[in-house]
Amino acid sequence: MNKKTVRDIELKGKRVLMRVDFNVPMQGGAVSDDKRIKASLPTIQYVLDQGASLVLMSHLGRPKGTGFDPEFSLKAAAEALSKLLGKPVEMAPDCIGPQVEAMAQALRPGQVLMLENVRFHKEEEKNDPEFAKKLAALGQVYVNDAFGSAHRAHASTEGVARYLPAVSGFLMEQELEYLGRATQNPERPYVAILGGAKISDKIAVVENLLAKCDRLIIGGGMANTFLAARGYPMADSLVEPGSIDTAKSIMEKAGDKLMLPVDVVVADKFEAEAASQVVDADKVPAGWRAMDIGPRSVQAFGDVLKTARLVVWNGPMGVFEFPRFAEGTFAIAKALAASGATTVIGGGDSASAVKKAGVAAKMTHVSTGGGASLEFLEGKVLPGVAALNDK
């Protein structure tokens, strides 16, 4: 990563405008999982320790962009951060405007102000230059530590960087370092694992990873489309008919590099308590659907993981939200934990899977950004990263 970080800029006495990813799960008006808030603490603490004041901005959920909506307020996130920091975090009534500017300018070194949800303004997602300028007026230095939003060219992630010195926070730096290992000069043998429901969302990722990795393991719903492309009867399994030709051409190019399930756990309906059985991947019975990888697939995939030096994983191996169909996903998570390889977990469901399997702490890096990590692995330039100042 050849971008400047908070270490490369003088912060003492400055007012720092920092984009964080506080898009956290909420329940009953409180933060139900503060993982993303905790992930931003090292940068927040560093900025304050350098004698700066701090203005934080984030989005939360998908409000309509028509003004304040209590359901999507960042007030609960500010309260959670205040507890973690052991000091007050002031809450602004909005993210722009004269009152907010006055609050920002009144900050003393070591004080923190949380702006209200930037997506209450439709100009945020449009990356409106005037809106970005108003946000930029709240700080003297811009720090982006929101990797989970770095794939969006929004005012708070990309626009602001045009008006202020712009550097990365520690979380952003860490994400780029580990995901960079998977795309530039990876350790070998390098194994990539892709799962999740659809192949159509991940065609570019599959093609980019195939060019770089030594083995590509495919599980989850997307494996069904590959198995169908082999001519296997998939019965009621989730298959994307429009992607079968793509799957065929990927398999032709990949040859032995691509690994698919050899057996699957099937269910007679899409329900947590459905009847289930293990069958060979080419023998899914009529009226049944593939819901997880089977034990022989777990064994075969596990054998490959034992020899790996680097593993990147994005997407579960089955319908892991149903405990009966989570075993394949959890077995792969545990195989990774025992592998001794550098393990990089894409955000979203994969991050949730290693956590549920109880092995998150044994992974080298668990990404905080699902969509962003996927686009990075596709080889795309992330606008929020490109906008930062080069070293």
C-alpha cells in the first residue's frame, strides 16, 4: 500500500475529520454487535493521543435520503463508542450546517464529535461536490478508516478527499495489506475458497482468483450451477440457468485448479428442520435440494488446505444459518484454523461463519468489508482508497 497513513501527517492541534464504518447491527435502539466500532478504536485512540480533536462520520443502514429518521440515527453508536473510550462523545443533530460547524470548531484537543448519519442527505450517495465541501469544512485533515465503504464513491468516502489532506487509518491499512497479499505476489501454495448463493455476483472474482491462485474451491449455492454445468441433475437446488454457459467456460479454462463438492447434504424443503441426507453430487434425488457440502467434500477440501501457505475465503459452504446445514461451513472454518497458513477471511457471511464456529481469533485477518473485499479480490480499484494521498 503506497498511501499515506495517520502516521505520515502532523495531527497535533488539528481537527481531524474521520470516516468510520459504524454501520452496525441494532436491536431495540441499541448496538447489538460493536465489532466494527471496536475495529476503529486503534485509529481513534491514536488521533486523540496525538493531541487532535476528532469529528467522526458514518452511514447506518439505508435511509431514504430525505432527512432525519430515528431508526437510522447514529446516537446509539456514539453511546457505544463513549463507553469503549471512557469519555463523552458529543452527538451532532446533523452532519452539515451552521450548528454542526460551530460544534466542530468548539472542540478542544482530545474531544470527539459524532456526526449524524451522512445518508440522511441524498447528496452523500450522489457524491455531490457541494455536500462534500460542507463535510470537509468540519476538519483540517481527512482520515478514512472505513474499508467496508471504500468501494463506494460517496461524498464522505471519496468526495471529501479532494478538499483536505487525505490519509488512511490503521484498519484501512491492515485491510489493504492482507487483501493485497492475496492479489499481489501471494505465498504459495495459495488456495482460494468461494461460496455463497450466486455465481453471477462473483464471475469477475472467480476469473481474477483463478489467474492468481493454485487451487480454487467452490461450495455453497454457486457450486450447484457448476455441477449443473457438468450435466448433473440438481433437482430443486438453487441453480442459475443464465450462468451455466459461463460456468462451463470457467471449468474448461481452470482444469484441475477448480475443486467442486463430490457429495452434498440435501433437504426435502428449504427449512431449518427439513429432512436431510447425504448423496453423491451427481445423484440429487427429484424433489430434493443441495443445502451444504458433504463429509467427503469436507475431507477433500481439508486435505488441500493442509498444504496451503495462504488461504482467502469468501462465502459459506451451505445454508449455514440453519444449524443442520452449517456443518460444512464450520468444518472448513476449523480446517483453516488448524492449517498454519496465512488466512484472510472476506467480510459478511464468511466473517460471521468463523465467529460462529468459534475460530475467528485464530484467523490471520477477518475483513470488516464484505462488498469491498469482494471488489478488491476482483482486482477493482476502490474509489475510497484511490482518493487518498500517495506516500
